[in-house]
Amino acid sequence: MSGSTHEAGATVNNALRLAGRTAIVTGAGRGIGRAIAELYGREGARVVVASRSADGSAAAVEAIEAAGGTAIAKPTNIGIKADVVDMVGFAVETYGSLDVLVNNAQSWGTRDQPTGLPVPTPLESFDEAELDWTFDTGFRGTFWAMQAAFPYMRERGGRIINFASMYGMIGNAGTVGYNITKEAVRALTRTAAREWAPYGITANLVAPTAKTDSANEIERANPEGMAAAVAAIPMGRLGDPHLDIAPALLFLASDDAHYITGQTLGVDGGAFLHA
């Protein structure tokens, strides 16, 4: 479905790249998730906007519909298995299929007191309740969603896109729960890529560095630290969720990426260059 030109002077095919496909995007009430959901909507997907925030979900749906797209809200707590399974069933019941699953949601804090950011804590004193909740909303939520999606994708193929973090790859100090969670998601994704490839299902990861609400909170709490982090990025800035991050997710969901699976794509301006 991607645009192409076969010869000089030929008409370019500008067909929408996700036309006729159903996509679930978790954590889509704000930030990167919302940017992905909006772009998918503009590219023809029927988008299930899943978020713990009913208001955030509704606002994202309104934005997608205002741009001429199709979307529906599904308030979902990704740390509760029944919610996740219901989210997948709801997508298929509403739109008749499931073609793209983006597992973007992640929470920190604890089940009783979730937060939007991890609080830097040394490994030796990291709270087990926070470890459990971080893992539940990151790894287990992703795992549950993938298992629930598989029966609907095995007959027609599909795209699974999960989120990694370079924090896990480098063992960032103070965020052991998040590090463990994201590396577990990477192992899960590589396993799915190997096992589910015969069904035409690809499974990939994106590791972004982006200017989100969370990044803004970090900057307010530690402006000097954020300035140093941005200065270390070769491109000299954080990525824009709409302009820099979401297009990478569009590529991985499109026909253009049909032969790419099991990969971690750093969308980070060169922040974590590695061989």
C-alpha cells in the first residue's frame, strides 16, 4: 500500500498506508502514544485508543475524528490482565479484525499509587511493590496483549510494535525496575519474532528519546541534568513525538516493513550509538 513510482513521469500512488487496518495503541491518551494514534488515523487505520485516562482517550479520539479518521476510546488499565484481554476483544468486536498492536503504555510507582515517572532509587533499596507494578504495566501488560492478539493475527498476519529503552540496555543507575521491565520486553519481542514469523506476524521494538510530558517533568525537577542529557545527543535535541517518533511506528506497521522482525530501532537522534 506504500506510495511508489515505477518509471519517470509516472503518477505517484499516495494511498493511505494503513487503510482498512485495525490498530490498538496503548497509552494513547497523551505523549508518544497519542502521536502514534493520530498518525495511524490519518493514514487510514481504525484506531482503538487505549489509555487509563478516560479523558485522555476521549481527547485523542476527538483529534483523530477531527482530522477525518476513525477511532474509538477504550479506557484500559494495562496492569490488569482482564482489562487487556477485554481491550483486544473490544477492538475485534468493534472493527472486525486486529492488524496492528502497539504496546506503548508504562506506569511507575505502585499499584495503589501509580506515577507518571520513575523516582530514582538505588538498587539496594528499590521497593518490591514498585518493581511489581512497573513489571506488570510494562512486561506483563505487553505479554497479555500479545497473547490475546495472536489468535486474531495468526490467520492474516499482523504487526506488533513494543517499546524498549536504552536505560535497560546500558543499565541506567536508579531505574532498576524500568530497566528490567524493558529488557524483558525485548526478550519477549524477539521470541515472538521467531515463533510467529511463519504466520506473517512481525514483532519489533522502538527505543525513543522524546520530548514528552514526562521529559518536561524531569526537566523541571533537574534542569541542569536535562540540559546535559540533551547536549549529549548528536542531533542536539529531544525527538518530537509527532514529527520524529510516530513516523517510525508508521513504517513498522506498514507493508514497507514486512521483512523486518525482531529488531530494536533506536529513534533517538543518535543518543545511544552502538554497533
